[in-house]
Amino acid sequence: MPTLVAENLSVENFHKLKAEAGSAPDPMETTAEKTEAMEGAHEFLEPSFGHPYIDRKLDGYCKTIVKRPWTSLCSCYLILFVTIFVGLFGSGVIIVPSGFYEWYVKDDPSSIHADMLESARTNDLITNTTERSTVSFYQLFMYENQKEGSVFTPSNLQSMCEFEKSFYDFKMLAKDSKSISDFAPAGWLDQDICPTVLDYKDYCLLNPHTKNCTVPSTDPYSWSGALSVVYMFYGAGLVTPGGGWDCKLLDQATVDATANQLAAEVKSEAGQMAYGFFMDKHSPSKGYSKLTRSAIAVAGPLCLASGGEAGAGKCFDFASGGTDLFSDQSLSYSNNLLGPWTVDALAPEYKLKDEFQHPFFFDDIKGGSMEMYTFSLLLQNWESQRLLATDQYMVVFSLAFVYLWLFMHTQSLFIASVGISQIFLSIPASIFPYAMILQVKYFGLMQFLTIFIILGVGADDVFVLMDAWRQSAAAVPEQASEEATLVLRLKYAMVRTTQAVFNTSFTTSAAFFATAVSPIMPIATFGIFSACVILMNYLLVLTLTPCAILVNERSETKGCKPCGCCCAPGCGFGQRGCGCSPPSAAASGAGEAADSKAGFAGGSELELGGLENGVNVEVGGGPSGNPTDSADASPPPKGDAQIGGSEGFFRATLLPAYLKAVRHKPFALGLIMVLTGVMVAGAVLASQLEPPLETEKWMPSNHMLEEAFDLNGEYLSGASDQYAKLHVVWGMQGLDERDYNKYDPPCSCTKKTGCTGWEYSPPTCRGTVKYDAAFDVFAPATQTVIKDTCSSLASWPCDA
């Protein structure tokens, strides 16, 4: 076959040779194709960072990986796991449970004052609070009539009674609770804090004399159901001598009499203060209420369980309240009462489904002609934690999707597996620089969300390196040995990837580091940790992934070993089947060279290989030099039109069409005007952004707890927990914060919690109140100030 050799092939000579080969120049050939032909004629320049020392180190690094890919890969994993171990157990990082203290700006005056009050309350205030003598929080029950008219009908009131009875009469064995087995903290059933029998009677208000639950017959205004609308209609006969509720069907006359009395009372301001809790906003004008609600008290302070017996353990001085979410009292309320009542009593009774992405409270609770709701902050927190555990499946789905996409792009299960492990392990590995080097010890819920960031960034980094490796097969000339060729190819891919990925990783991490200026600690630390994860992944993509590529490449060149289902290195998808035989020497030698060829129809071929010795143009087809039939012709070259996937589409179709279109001035000017309009519109819309004016909704709008929260604002007067408590204090001077650990705001790092921090947080870690030594509460001047303050509060206008 005749061969012409040209040392410097110009575009004109390129077309001339094509014409001599029987293929005329294509008049529609694009600028991109001409440019590529010129670049192909240039001498290959060895990739370099531009610094001799760095280039020598890169040469040695690439040679080591090529010679010992398995050893290099295992060494990288060993270093990675050591880094993770040191970060988790030697850096002093504190894994803090999600709460609310960390979201406070500690040096804000309101936070300081709240900590002063809390310090005085827990450490200095002398109390003698009797067990379960006060209300810790109310469990609300809300009802909305689905028909126009009064919600108060005999059948509706009976349904209300049954609904509230399921809570008041709740009782079951802890070992039979699905809530405890599925949703409580691990080992909860075996802890002292979990009693053998779960019973609401262990959380009711106690009669100080009998030490039994208060009942309406003797304590009409202080029993646990005193704020139940059912009690208003049923009266003292609601509770039987045995302590249960009797939900008999009332007669219409009795119901109408009480309903009319309520409607008449709320027409006056005094009546609204007394009965507005049970009536909706429109009841004064309409003469009836479409909504109503009840509140059943859950008492405190508690004495925790011990040895399986409720109330036999540690006793608290203060009720936890509805905003204390993570104390032992609150955990007892949530896991021994609210959770089991919801899962083991409410769900079966009202046939609430609990399926993936469809939790219990997405189903409506129906009764009579009403839709019924229940709500408390502790129940909302319990449900949030439960949904959060369910949402972890989305992490698994995301990992599986990215793993599948890596496999489709790399066409190798081995490279995809190393890639996904590199992405996932970059999170725990980043604890080392985060906590050990930067000395940021806080690790909360938000830090776990970095998995969704690094899945996208990490996969893209692997794609960049893999694409550079594939392109090196065409760009890098063959060397004297296969090993030398692989070293040069790896160096080519590493230089391109290092520079390209560095730009994106540096700018992304810099943006995350910028959040460190936020005064809200979880946001600031989230940004710092995310930046560390981005940089750690950048380091891993330059260490783990090249080793995986070479392991895969070397196993392919040696043939596919028996691999069962073709999951071993070298058995890439679409490359070889199971039981394939080693490639022939000819095939091995020509495998990579085929990627560097470009040919023409009719059997003529232009070879852009061997760039060190110019460009070879082979003319002719068969042995006689005449073009062969298309059926016998050599396979078409791997030009732009034959590069697969999205890259081939953009290079062969979209880019030529775009370059052709922008040559026309009307199209170019129109495109500029459209893009300018989009930019201006975006700037205008961005200028109109404003902070949210309503409470953040943490659950879907169709979730029962979210609906109940919204419905709670439709009544004439609010529940007790809807009113803010204003504390007026004299005698406090400041707060001693010497023991404060800013990375452990809730003081959760204790021996009991098994904290891995270097120092345990004392109970007073949020600060100790300092009192004014000169303050005398009995001094006449002090008494006058206190009296005047109390007088002014009574007439203080509430116009907020």
C-alpha cells in the first residue's frame, strides 16, 4: 500500500492528499475540523506542570502506579482508613445531637439573658416541686367539621371522646411496642428509663394527697382533661370510677344546650377569654363554631423509671416543657408515651398506613363528619426524627444512582466501585483536617448533608479523569514499550485533571469557606466542613482513581481472567464477555492505535498516528491499490462523528450547527439580546428576594402535624404554649462563660453519652450566672422600682 509522508501537513496539502485518494474536500467542512487537522500535524508536547521538580515527582508517581497498580491502590486505601480512624477518635470531634441551642447566637443579649435565667433556675433556685404537680405540656386535639354548620353534634362529640380516650386510656407492655422496637434509640427497651408497662397514668397530674391521677369529680379544674371540650359536654360523668372514659352517645338536646351557651359566651370579650380556646374566629358572627379543640395535660416534673417500674428512678425539680427536646424527661415523654400511642394505638385504630414516603400522618383521621388532628411540639420532634430516619433511604438511593451512572460512564464495575467509595469515604476522612488541623470540633446534623454535595462534585471529578485517560489514547504517541506508553498516558491525564479539577474544587471550597463568617454556628461549621470534603475528594481523585484505572487497564491488556459474572477488573461492560480469551499480539498492538486514526469513504485512510515522524497518509484499499467495496473497507475511523454519548452529539452535531448559525449577524445579535434580557430579568427578580415572613414549614403541607399547626391559629384565643413568657428579673449582673464550649452548645459531650471529645462538658458549660452583690430586694428604693414595673406591665400596650 503506497504511503506518503509529510513533515508539516498544511490544510491545503491535507485536502490535496484527500483528493488524490479519491475523496474530494468537503465544502461544508467546519472550522472545528480544520483546526483539529492542523493540531494533529503538530509535534506532540509532553504534558508538564511547568516546574522541573513537580514534573519529576509526577513522573515517579506515574511510574509507581503503572508498575504496581494494586500495591498503590491498597496503600492509598490504608492511608485513607488511618486518616479516618485518627479523625474520628483522635481529633476531639464532638458529634452533637440536633437541638436548638446551637442555633442561638451566643453573644446576643437575649441568649445571654436566657442562659442567666437557666443557670439560676437549675443551680441556685431552691425548689420543692412535687412530682407531676404541674403541666409540662399539652397534647392538643383539634377538630374541623367537613360540613357547613356546627361541629357540635352527638355523633361528632362521641368521635372526639373516642379520639381523646385513646390517649388518656393508653396502656400496653413495652416489649410489645412497635414504636420502641422500630423508632426508639437503640437499646431503649433495656434501659432503666423504659418501664415495663407504658401507661398514660404515669404522666397524668397527681392529686397531692392521694398520689393518684386527678379526676373531675374531686378536681374539676385541675385534672388532666380540664381543657377537653369533651369534658364540657359530658361533665364529671366522663370518667368512670375505674379511671377510664365513658364515651356514650349524648342526646341532641344536651348537646344543643351546651353549644348554644358557648356561642352566646364568646360574643363578649370576657367570654372570649374564657371560652375562645374552644371556638373558631367566626363563631361570634355566625353563632356557631365549625372548629373546636381540646388539650390534655401531660404532667411534670417526672420521676424516671428504674428497674422496669415507672417513677422509681431519678426525679427532676422542674417540668421539661414542650421546648426541651432532648432531656431524659423529654425522651421519656416521646419514647414511652407519644411514640407508642401514635404507632401502637392510633395507627391501628384509625387504619393509618406507614409506608415508604407515606408516613402515618399523611392519612386523614376521620370521625363523624369531622377531620381530626393532634399536635404537640414533642410529638412533632418525635415525628421529625422518625422521618429523618426514613429519609436516610434517599441517601442510599442517591449513592446507588451515582454508582450506576459511574458504571455507565466508565464501563467498568471496578472503577465505579472505587469511585463511589472515594466519594463516600471523603466525608469521614475530612474530619481529620476539619477537627485536627482547623480545630473545629462541632459535628451536627447539617454536616451529614454534605453527602448530597459531594456525590455530584465527586462523580464529576471521576468523569474528568476518566475522559482525560480515554483521550490520551489518541493524543499520546506509542513509546518504545507498553509501560512507557501507559506512563505517558497517565501523566497526560493527571496534568489535565489536576488543572481542570483544581479550578472547580478551589472555587467551590472558597465559596463554602466564606460561610465561616456566619454568626450562626451550624451554618458556619457546615461551610467549613463542606470545603474540607471538596478538597479531600480532590486529593482522592488524584490518588485512588488513577490506581483503579491502571488496575483495570493492565488486567485488560493481559486478557480477561475467569470472572463469573464479569465483575472483576478488566471485565468492563461492553468490552469482553465471561470466559474471553487473551487478545492476540496484533490486536494488542493495534488496540490503542485505532483510536488515533481518521479515514475516508471508499477505503482511503488518513493516519494521524506516529506524530513524532510526521503524518502518514495511506492511499489505496486492497492489494491492487484500488478502492475496495464498502463491505470490505476498513472500519470507519473514530472521528468526531463516532465519539459516543453526549460528547459525540455536541462535537459532531450541536457545535457545528452553532458555529454555522453565529456567522449570521441577525442570529448573533438576537442571541445577545435574549441573553441580556435573561440577565436583566434575573437581576430584577434577585433584587426582590426577601426573608420568609412566616414560620418555616419543616414538613409537607399535607402532613397532619403541619395542618394542625396551621389550624391552631384559627381560634378566638390561643393555647397556653402560644403565648410568650416574659421574665422580669432583678439582681443578676452577668454570666461567667469560662467553661463554655462553643462547639458543644447543649453540653452533650459527657461520659454518659460516650463523647469522643478531648474534654467533657460540665453541666454549667453554657455559663454560670453572676449576681449583683449590691442588690437588696428589701430596700425601699428597690421595692418602689419593682412596684412601678409591675404597674406599668399591666397597662403595657400589646401592639406587636
